[in-house]
Amino acid sequence: MSVSDETGTVTDGIIVTDAAAAKVRALLEQEGRDDLALRVAVQPGGCSGLRYQLFFDERSLDGDVVKDFDGVKVVTDRMSAPYLGGASIDFVDTIEKQGFTIDNPNATGSCACGDSFS
């Protein structure tokens, strides 16, 4: 089940805002690839214990959770999915900052860089 609202499409996993989906779509068009998905993963590391990884991937792994956000495929591996339930991925483009951000309600703490959490 998915529901659209002002911030994006809400599903039972990750939430991707319209701005983030549009940026992913633009990057894929720039690369001339329509066979890639945005993979969101959680890996050990960073100053808080866990860190996010976002990258384009053509692989399909056993147990992947795949969601479609207005034509953009977002993939999470089965080990990362529990850490990312309800997490919101956005894209900001301001004079101070440009890039993808992740707001994760499952994180109990994070570091100043915003790339690591616990």
C-alpha cells in the first residue's frame, strides 16, 4: 500500500520525497541509464557505529526490498531494512548545503557529519 502526500510517497519502509526522486531521476538521465536503482544501505562504521550508503546499483540481491517512487526504484537489502523503516530521504539544494539527507526515526544518536548514526 502506498499513499501520496505533500512530502512524497509513503510506504511501509523508506520514504522518498518528491525532490529526492526528481534528483535521482535527473542523475540517471544524465548517466543515460534506466536499469539502475538507488540502493540505500546501512553499514558498520562512522563515528556513531553505523553509516548510510546511497549508490546506484544494477544488482538484485536475495531478500531485497524494492519500492517505486514515481518511476524511481529504491532498493534496500534485507539486513538494512529494519534500520531504515520510516526513514525519509530528501534532497536539499541551498546556498549552505547540497545533497541527500536522511531523517531516520530509528536512530538513537548521530554525529555532526550526519552520515553516521547509532
